[in-house]
Amino acid sequence: MLRTFRIGGIHPPENKLSAGKKITALAAPKQVIIPLSQHIGAPAQAVVKKGDLVKVGTLVAKAGGFVSANIHSSVSGKVNKIDNALDSSGYKRPAIYIDVEGDEWEETIDRSDVLVKDCTLSSKEIVDKIAAAGIVGLGGATFPTQVKLMPPPGSKAEIIIINAVECEPYLTSDHSLMMEKGEQILVGVTLLMKAVNVNKAVIGIENNKPDAIAHLTKLAAAYPGIEIMPLKVQYPQGGEKQLIDAVIRRQVKSGALPISAGAVVQNVGTAYAVYEAVQKNKPLFERVVTVTGKAVANPSNFLVRMGTPINTLIEAAGGIPENTGKIIGGGPMMGKIPADDQAIQAAVVTKTTGNIIVLPKDHYLFQRASLPLATIKRQARAACIQCKMCTDLCPRYMIGHQIRPNLVMRNIWREDQITDNDEYLATFGDAMNCCDCGVCEMF
């Protein structure tokens, strides 16, 4: 029987429209805009100035603290300016503008297709190279990878768990990467194992990707200690706590880190980026992005350089359909629905950009996002009939222990009336554990 996490979850319509599509590399635009905040933690600090010449892979911004990440140029050319730029949420953030001139790469980057399996580096040297390359979690959280690979004192990793479930509807970037870069991913996993000194890794893949399971299972026979584990399709299995429960049957306590269960969890895209950083000296300046939607002419998986305008990707997938209601950055369950579609089209691809979904006007997500906030609050207040379904489906089971579901629903509308944080915690208890998976919004 296939494993999955043991508490809650749902199986929404999959809509994997771009599954099976080969990864297509998009050409660099005439100008890239590289934000200095592309990760959880402190923004990076620019180390270039107007007029500087850079190559593909040149360090342009250095990590701004312990929890931060280096940023590298995705193109060659001249720094036009350092100024604010709109992000996908419509906020202005500091960014580096680079005018593209040719396509000259740093000489240290190995651009060959030759697989490099052997690595003589120590654990610390591997972690240092990952940090230097600006690798972050590519599953959406964008937590600096080197920090995850340095467990706090008193903690010890026992297993590496690779998140390859890609459980949100529509998304296929990880699936396409597994099919085309499977061997490199496995080498990346061995590097992660060496970095944290463990001899076991599990790659969890939901069984709606049988081709990826078969492909990696065949390749993994040559990599001791790596197991490919098919998992039942269940959202939100891509969450760290849910995946740990599914794979090793351990619960991560409220407020605790995955390392407390002996696990270090990394996304499959991150494993590939680690391979490129350690074995090919290639910083993280491009990634695979899915552009999809039922009305999109050509749902696709693109290899895109950071700083490329999102509108360029949408045009490459056939352009914006006439019936477009909203454009989501990310998955339909946890992605961001911007108030202004012009903002997300004007925004650029960053390390956080994994997927772009174009929704039609008749999609319920568009209809919900179009409602005034006051209306949403009134609906939340009135909708609860105390059926207990949200309790049963919540993957964190946060609603079931200390909170009655009707209290959550009926008090959302008066959130702005609660000014005392202690009162809020007393009212909602474990609700602060919410992972924003959206399961309770599905019904």
C-alpha cells in the first residue's frame, strides 16, 4: 500500500497540462532586472555599480547575513543602474538592472554535458560551494540551502528526504526536471548526503508520475543509499512536515524544525542545483518554470534566466488568452494572487518563481479574489455550519486539538478587533501553525 501522511489532506483535480513537455530554454532578454531579495532572510548587498561589466555567473550581490544568499548575474553585459523594481506583489524592491551584451560566461563554469560523479571535497567544502553559488530551496520557500545543511548544536541528521512530489495542481517543472536531468539529480543527492554525513536518502514521488518513478528507480540502482519511494497522491504532501510523516513516519512537533525528527528535506530542483554548483561551478542564475492554464495555447516548461520579465514567458506559451481573469505566481493552492495583473506581468523571474498559472474569469479563484474584503469576511462569518470537514482535512490538525472550527470561521471577520496577541493565541491556539495550504478553502 502506498504511503502518505496520516492526518488530513485532499486530492484536488490535477490538471497537469504541461506534463510530458520537454524543457525549452528561453533566450536572454535585452535587459534583466535582478532583485536583491530572492530568498527568505536578509536581502543580498550589491557588490557592483553602474557601468560595471559582468559575465554570466558573476557575483553581483553578496549574502546580507547568516540567513541570506549570494546572487549572480544571469547574463553578460553592463550594469545600467541599481534602483527599485516592482515585484510580483506590486511592491518596489532594490534590484540591479543589466543591459545584455553577448553571452559570455565566467571561465570557471563547466558548460559541458559530461556527467561528473566523483567528488573529493569534504562536507564543509561542499557546503561552502553551495553557499558561494547562492543555492536556495527551489520548492517555493527559498530558504538558503547552506543553512539547512548546518544543523544546530545538539541536532544530528539521519536521513536526506528529497521532495519530488509536486503535489499542487498544474505544476510540472519538477517532473520535467526528473525526466531530463535524473542522473544529475542523483549525484546532487549524494552530495547532500555527504554534506550532512548521512548514508541514506529517500526521493519521494507521488504515483501520478509513473515515468519519473521508473526512470529514477532504474538510475538509482547505481547509487548506494538512495531509495525512490512512490507515494499516494495527497495534497499538501509537499509540505516538509507532511513529507517527513509520509516517508519515515515521524511527526515534527509544533514549532520544531525537521532536523528534530532527524531529517533534512530538500527539493528535487535544489538537488539538481547543488550538482551544478559543486560539480560544474555553476551558480544559481536560471531555473525551470512552468507556464500553464486551461486557456493557455501552449502550456510549457521553460528554462529561464533570473531577471527575465514574466510577460516574456507568457508570450512564449502563446500569450494571454482573451478570457484571462487572474495570473498566479506559484501553484493554485498556495500561489500569490496579485491585486494587479500588470504587476505580475511586469515582474521578473527570480529564484522564487517556479510556476505561472493563467486562470480564466470563470475560475472560482478569480471570483474569490475579485470580492471586496468586507464581503469575504461576511461570508466567512456566515458560512460555517459546524460540519467538522475542515477539522478532518487539515493536514496540521491544528483546528482539531485546541480550537473548535466554528470559532476560527466565525472570528475571521472580527480579526481587526483583536488587538491583544495573547487574546488571539488564547482564541485560536494551534492556528498559528497554519501552513496556508488552502485545504480548508476547497469546500
